[in-house]
Amino acid sequence: MLTSELKQKLIQIVGVENYEDTKATRLVYSYDATPNFQAMPDAVISPRNTKEVSEIVKLCNQHKIPIVPRGSGSNLCGGTCPIEGGVVLLFRHMNRLLEIDEENLTVTVQPGVITLDMIKAVEEKGLFYPPDPSSMKISTIGGNINENSGGLRGLKYGVTRDYVIALEIVLANGDIIRTGGKLAKDVAGYDLTRLFVGSEGTLGVITEATLKLIPIPETKKVMLALYQDIEAAARTVSKIIANKIIPATMEFLDQPTLKVVEDFAQIGLPTNVKAVLLIEQDGAPEVVENDIQRIADICTAESAVSVQIAKSPEEAEALTTARRSALSALARLKPTTILEDATVPRSEIAKMVNGINKIAEKYQLDICTFGHAGDGNLHPTCPTDLRNLEEMERVEEAFAEIFALAIELGGTITGEHGVGVMKAPYLEWKLGREGIAAMQAIKSSLDPTNIMNPGKMFAKESRKRVVVAR
């Protein structure tokens, strides 16, 4: 709890209008997009600049007050829930696009900038920022960096980590450091920039970021390949990559997901097939034309029952928008939607999807699967109702088996959503005790008082390994 003296000191730093501790405000920032999870902060603070962030952190470090940096709260792992109380930092004032540098192909922003707003701004200059999380209309760059967000274009272009080249960070003791720069090459010391990307606010507060840009692709084409055999769809993914073609997007949707998305989007998606691949290629017109035709031939050779190339940019955009709406569509089915992001090598996608279906049948649950087939990042999604305690227990057991299966297939427990609270009990399955110990050594060195988003990443104990039903 914050004493009245601490409250007054914080108000002196940010101004009374930027300090809020009413019950209503605290309630708003007690949860994020994670279902069935909530924890109340003691106060919500909106710093106006890096200096104020530093002063807040110094004061909280002195009194061991937890700090939770927060973007738009769209994350799905409980990462921005203040489970040990303390203060939530909002960046509604630190939301400026500071510079687009066309000579060095970079953009510099504050953490509160909305992702899509920045993307639109750089595209007006003929430049391109590829990371495209489905939440980009509302998510912030600071949140994307903390979670190392991915997106539909991850196969060809990578994820947030691949575009962050410099950071300004306030450490847990209040020190301000700068990492990286507008450089194509820099091997001076440890790569602190990459260390902080994906650290989920557990090591420091990001107050500014410089991101790499690339020239915007000249054109793009989208196609839809339909399958009555999930294994054939999975084989197609591997075959396309083996033919040295890297599409911008290669998305997978199973039949249950297709039905729900079509009911939501109503754009004429087929619902009588077992799976579809949504594939986009971008680049120079002649390259796109050649790649799309080669991809279509591979799909046909691998037993696609139909291959449809979008006839217009509007049709292509409708298909991509429908895929981005999958979570929204599934969320209409029941009051609670559990969306996960188990990831496997793309050669194991068919085994993973079949395994998910068997697990769903074992626990008598409806689980729809979609995701980024090109990089093996699948999103098994279970519509349920948190008020049904018995079913929620089955849901938890089912996802534990799904995570175990992903690891057994050479995968991981999270491809883009992060660890936070929800995945922390499973992290040891992936990293082992030695890996967890190495992470804890970094955490305790940079944050010895454990004030930076405490309770995230590191579980008090790991879950017992479950036996996967084949």
C-alpha cells in the first residue's frame, strides 16, 4: 500500500491530474485481455517524460513499491495485471512519433504510440514496418516491444525483435540508459537491446524506441487454398519453403474456425473443407506473379481441392481482414475465450493439429485452431464459460497437455503472446531449471529489489509434467 507521504511525493513528480487512485480507476487497470484474471493496483500514474519515469522508479525502488508498465492491455498472458499491487505506469502522454529518418530508414517513437498509427505514418513516406500483431489497431509500440509481438507477416519479415535497433530504458534503480543506435552494424558490448525486447517489463521501463524500416513492397497478391486433408495442408507449407519460396503470409484455419469466421465476416469463405491456407506474397510485380503461380502449382500438387487467387486488392484485403477477425469471431460463441499460441516446427503442424483435436475430444471441449502456419505458430482457441468451474478445470488440463505436446514436438509454450503469469508455471518445461536460474540471475542483477512487474515469468513452482494422449 502507498502511504499518504508516498502519494504526495508521486503527485509532486507528475502533477495531481496524472495520479489516480480511485476505486473505479484502479478497477479499470486491474485486468488485461487475459480471461478470468484480475489484480488491483494501488495507483495509476501517467508520467509526461523520461525524467518523470526515472523519478517515479527511484522513489518506488527506495520503498520497494512494484511498478507495472502498461500499454493498451491487449496482452493474453496476464502480463500487465499488478498481481502484487503497486503502481501501473500509463504512457498516454508519451505517445509521440518523434522522427521518421528517411536517410537511415528508421522511425523513433515513444512507447505509447499506437502500432497502426505508426505504420500508417511511415507508409505515407513509402516505407514499411512489417510487424503486424492482430491487435495493432489498439496495441502500443511499448507493449509490442515488451511482449516481442509477432503477426501474420512473421514468416517472411520476422517479429518485433527484428526491427528494434535502439532503446531508451529506465532501469530499476532509476538510471537511464540508451542501447543501440541508427546503425547497420554494432557489436559494442552485450546486446542489451535484444535483452529488453520480450522482457515483459521485468527488467526496466522502455521510454523510447528506434525501429528499423524497409522500403514498402511494390505490390502483393493473396490466394486461398482449400483442403479436405489437414496433413496435405501441412505438407504444402513445408513444400513451399523447401522450394525456396518465402511468402509474406501463410495462415492456417481449420474447419471449425472457418465456420465461425464466415458467420462473422460473411465474405463467402468455404466452410465445407477441413482446412484452408491463406497465402500472401509481396514484392516486385514480376516476382509476386511468379511466386504466386509456383505456390498455386505446389498447392495443387499437394492435394488442394481448390486454389483461388484474389481478383482484386479489395478481395485480397477482405480475405486478410477475415483472418485477422478470427479471435473476435470466436469470442462471440461463449462468454469466455481461451486463446493460446503453442508453436512447433512447421514440419510438425499436422501432428500438432491432430494432437489438439484428440486432446479436445478427450476433455469434451470445442477447440478451434488457426494461426501462422509458415512459422508453426498455432492458436488453439477454446470458447467456454468461466462460471462453469468444472469445465474450466478441463480447459486448464487440456491446455497443459497442448503445451506438453508442443514441447515434445520440438516446439515451445508461446510463440508471440509472452509468459506473464499464465505461462510461468510451464516455462521450466521449455528452459529447464538451469535456464530458469540463468534468467533469474539476470533479473536479480538488474532488479535486486524485484519491483519491476514482479510475479511475471517466474512461477513459484513448475507444473507437473502431464502425459499426452496420442
